[in-house]
Amino acid sequence: MCIRDSLRKLREKKKLSQGQLSIRSGVNLQTIKAYEQRTRNINHAQGDILNRLANALDCAIEDLLEDDPASRV
């Protein structure tokens, strides 16, 4: 999923609030907000956080990662 705001779109597709995703995944609510507001780069998240979010959203870790314009050639 090479779109901006992947986490938010996946969360909304599952009809979850940020708080519900936090509870379901065990990831801190402030961390989820930071990824969605792009004040923290989800591409640099720890593997266990990505795994917990992917499990809670029933998606692949790759679906959470955002397209990095700097990596385009």
C-alpha cells in the first residue's frame, strides 16, 4: 500500500478509533497519534510495534509502511 497515511486509512477501514487501536494492539495512544500526524516516521518504528499494529489491523507490516520519496530513482 504505497499511499500516504496508510495507518490512518487501515484503521478507519476497520472502523477503529485511535484509542481502540491502542487497546487492541497494545501500542501507546500517543505513538499511534504521532504516526498518523506524521510527527514520527512509521518507517522507523520498532519491529514489535509494527507487528502489533499489523496484527491488530489484520494486515501485512508492509501495508503500514509509507512510500519514501527519497528512495525513488
